[in-house]
Amino acid sequence: MSERSNIRLVVLGVLLISLIGTLVARLSYMQLVAGSEYEAQAANNSTREVLNPAVRGLILDQRGRPLVANRISLVVSVDRLALAREDDDGAASIANLAQALDVSENQIRERMLPCGQEGAAAPPVCWDGSPYQPVPVATDVEPETALAIMERRADFPSVIAQLESVREYPQPFDANMAHILGYVGPVSQEQLDAQGESGDPARLRSRDLIGRNGLEAQYDANLRGIPGITSLAIDTAGRVTGTAGTSDPVAGNYVVTHIDARLQAVVEEELEAAVLRARESGNDGESGAAVVIDTQTGGVLSMASYPTYDPDLWVGGISARDYDILLERRALSSNAIQGTFPPGSTFKPITTVAAAEQGYDLTETYNCPSDYKVSSQTFRNFESEGFGPISFQRALEVSCNTVFYRLADEMWLKAGGNAATLESADPIADAAQRFGLGTATGIDLPGEAPGLVSGRIEKQETWENRRDNWCADAKEGFPETRKSDAELADYYTALAKENCLDGFRWRNGDAINASIGQGDTAVTPLQMAMLYAAIANGGTLYQPHVAKAILTSSGEVVQEVLPEAIGQVADSETLAFLRTALAGVTAEGTGASSFAGFPLDQVPVASKTGSAQVFSDVSTISWYASFAPADNPRYAVVMMVTQGGTGSGTSGPSVRNIYEALFGVDGDRVNPKNSVLIDAAPASLLPVVRPDGTPVVPGIDDEAARLGRDQVVSRADSASRASP
């Protein structure tokens, strides 16, 4: 061991002794000196609580690999109330602290300003916790620095340095998972007030950290645990007279997820590759998302969003600079569950179901011209290509828009055309809603967007909400636009006038656009993954779940999250047709170029490409929706890249690579032993957790098992070190 390491150990030992001495001195102060400070409070209370925080529970992947763990950190905090009592309002203390930590005074003050106060940064940079709670301003402080702060009390009268358990993100296999996992932050005063007076030992307290996003927020009550409490008896003079009772802390529970860290790493890498592929082909490739679903359970095996961020930025509080960068990059929200996009041709299976339910024969031949005309409007095929008379299956394989235009137009006429009412049939919208579109999937993550299904009722509701604005725009005539482009202003004005007068009317053009996933229809990538999973598994639409089970810190099962079916989406005959047709898309349709050379004879893949247009964008949204094996489906994989170009050119190659990783494909050979999953299957058993809290990672190689064990901080060890 080096001389520097010996010195650090000695310093750390001195610091620990100093911290313990401080705690003893503080208790003596409470017992012998501070009686007058407690006198007013003692009139209403006979005890005071001293808390021993519980160690927060871990989040594990399906094999037991830690995705979120704990470690011990030296944390420096500032007591704002004590600071305000100093003669100079704490100016000297802040200056001394900034010098000791080698940061600017402004960096410290921005962490301390309460959210909403004038000059405060936006949450979560500002202080959103209780005003009575010391504000942490630095984590992972060097022992020498913390010791200097503790010893020089005259220079730092309102500053606290102590050992605390903080979150860490091991990132096994370099999997990021920021949008899935979330982060923790201080409890707010509003949250404390909302719980009212409660004797529940698990209630929130002013120094608690709670989940602020992702799984950390969704399962906060499970992860948080229960602090140990020492109740000190107080006499009428406010003096501590003894101990009224004690309880040990109860560690938070573990959340076991369906996520597989190795698969997640592959999906994140392939999503980024797709974005870069879009840019290399001349498109902007702004953002994207990818989802992998277990079609038999609805379990989320992987979910990625691009751009993302380093979850460690949130540990100890994010800086204003880092937060502004994340806002500028639009990296904070998950495109997988919060972004909504037109689905393009990946929507065509919905129109197929609607057509079958309206009596169209899916075995007949349909004409595929290059365009379809309605009154003065012409609706074209993608790249204006026509295929002549073809089967319905072939129409899906080559993604012939005009076949679907005709079906939508005829169904619209059958429902009453322009004379239809809100009670008239709307078969495409009805089918879409049955597949879960337009409604949040119910995934166990906060902030999910419901999306929108374009249809007769939606058109009426939109008109009612926007009519006044449309009428005002029609009257004003877009004066700002007119200054630079009078022709465009005239077009906008005419459109606003039409919407003002009868924007509620569901026209055949609306129905035609809806049939190919255009118009107002907007979906999340997760919704499309659940839709294709339902086609794959025979029609059961599942509620997706990230969590698989809740375990105690000693490994006992508290709750298993069982598959939850929402309903059936279509009849078995139509779904069987779709599975065959979508397999044809990959074999000899628009998806074939992405899977050239892939062993489809061993692992048939069903898929649908999509290139969705957005009015304001210069290029289309690239979609690739799929499931495999097509003849015995287990996985649904969906990828989307905004301003990405075509589905087959941008997203398709990355989806192929994900399937290669799932099934262990190497060239034309398939070997499940090479899969990122064990034998190419999700884990059937829950991870084993030892009594000391360390997870066992069963069934994988020794190196991976060692990696998992090394990356978790054992609960027993964490608890002992967190309470010096």
C-alpha cells in the first residue's frame, strides 16, 4: 500500500472519530445545554425523534445484476436556518466553504435557493426540499476537506460534513437506462404537508430522499424503507431525560425488473447506430427510441431513448449548467413512452383488421395504382410506384398505400360520408383503440403519454378546443407570415377559415390519411410494440411491466408482478393472416433489404416498415416494427428515428442486429448459447438474494457473476457504514 493510501486511511480514521465525537457532543448538548431551546416545543410534545436512515433498496435486472445500488459518500450540507442566524447572513461561511470545496460561491448558493424564490434556477437545480432540512451542496468530498470543515467550526458554523449512503448506477455492460431508472431528490414541503399528521413509521420526513422519475419514483414506497427511530424523553423544561424507545431501520425492498442488462446494452448501441445511420444518409436523425417486449407476458425486456444522459449527474444534485445542457439536448424525456409520433405504414395492420371486420375478403385481389384521386385531391403511393392487381398480402408486403386509400374511402362512404354523425361507424379508429392506441398503456413508469387516434370523435373534440383560435387566425390573416411570404399566408388563412367553419367534419381525406397512419394519429413506440406483441401472441393485449417482482433485502418475495391482459384485439383468422403477411414483408417485401442473408428459415421475422411524414420536418420518421419467431413469437422489437428517412434503410439494420443478439445468430448459423439471454430466453426464475443483501446471479458465466457481485454494495455493509 502506498504512503498516500496510508495517509488517506489515517485521515479517514481521524474523520470518523471526529464525526462520532461530534455526535456525542451534540447529544450531550441536547441533554445538558439546549433545554431552553426545547422549552416552547416541550409544551406540546414530550418526546423528540432521532432518525437513523434506512438504506434504500436496490434495483436489479432479471438476472440479479444491480442496475441501481448504494455507496457511502462524504456529503457536505448547509443548514439554511443556522446560516440565517449568523451576523452576516452566512456570507463568510459560504465564502469559506467555496474556498474549501474549490467551487464558486454561486454554485453553492444556486443549490440552496428554494424553488420559486426570485433568482432561483428551475427544478431540480433549486432546493425543492423542506426548509428545515440541511441542503447537500457537495458529495464525494475528500476526507481531508471534510476533516478541515469539522475541525474549523468557527469558519463553518452552519456547515455539516457526514457520511451518507448515496445512489450509484453500476451500468453493467455499459447499459445506460437513465430514462428507465430515474433518480432521487429531496422530499418537498408540499409532499410533507400532503401526508398530514401520520403516525406511520414509513411516512416521509424532512431529510428523506425520494424517487423523482422512472422506477425510483414509481416504486419509491417500496425502495425507501423505514428509518430507525430513537425517541428521546423531554421534560417540561425541554431537557432530554432519557430514551423512551428505539427501533432499528428496515432496509428498503429490492425491485427486480424484466430488463436484461446485456440486451439493454445492445439495444442502446443499435439505437444510436440507427440515428448515426440516418445522419450519414443526409437526414437530420434528431432522436429515437427502441423497445423489446416479451410477447407472452408483456414484460419490458429493454427500452431505450435517444438522446440520453448520465444518471450520475443527479447524485448529490445536478448543476444549473448540466441541467441547461440536458434541456437544450431534449434528453430528459423518454421518447419511448412520452414522445408521440405518426406511425406511418406500421399502422396498416390496424386498417387490415378494420377492413376484415367490415366484410372485405383478405384473400381477394386488389388494384394498386400509383395514385388514388378523391375530388380535386390526389393521394399517391410512396415514391409514386404502382404494382397493378395484387393480393392483400402482397399489398402489405410492398406497403401499397393506394389499396388502403380505397378501403378507407369505401368504409367512409359506407358510414354515411359527409352526412355521417358522431354515432356513425368509424371502423379504423375503433380498431386502433382496441389495440390500445389513444390510451396510456399503463406501464409502471411515470409520465406516459396517451397518444391520439385520428377519427370522427377526435375531429369534433379538436374543433371544439381550437375553433376560437382558427377563427381569429382566419380574420387576422397571419400578418407576420405575410411580411415574408404572402402566398404562404394566404394558404394558412384559407386553411384557418375552413377549419373555423367546419373543422369538425370527418371527411374522406381524413379517413384516407388515417388508413396509413398519417393525419392526427400519434403513438408512442411502446404502444406500437404492445400492438405488434398482440398480433404475435394471438390477440392478447397486455399491460406492459418493467418490474417483475418486489423482494425484501434478504430475498423473500413480497410481490410478483403477474402478466395482466387488457383484452383481445381481433379474431384469430385475421391475426393469422397478419402473421403470415408480415413474415412476407421481411422475406420479400419492404423489409427484405434489412434482413438479406439473415437465416429466416431458422428464425422467421415478421415486420412492417414505416416512413411517416410530419408537416414541419424535412424528412420522414423511420419506423421498423416486428416480432419473431414469426411462427412461434416470443419477442416484439420496435425502433423509431425522427427525421430518419426510411424504415428499412435506417431502423431495419439495427432491428436485425438486435434479433441476432437475441437468438445468437452468427452469419447463417443460430446458436442459442451465443444469445445475450441465457439459451435465448428470458429468465424464468427470480434472482436469489443472500441474507446479507447481495444478489446471486445464477446461470451465467463466472466473470459476469463476479461483475454483478462486485457492483452491488451489500445492504448489511452499507447500513453499518452509513451509521458511524
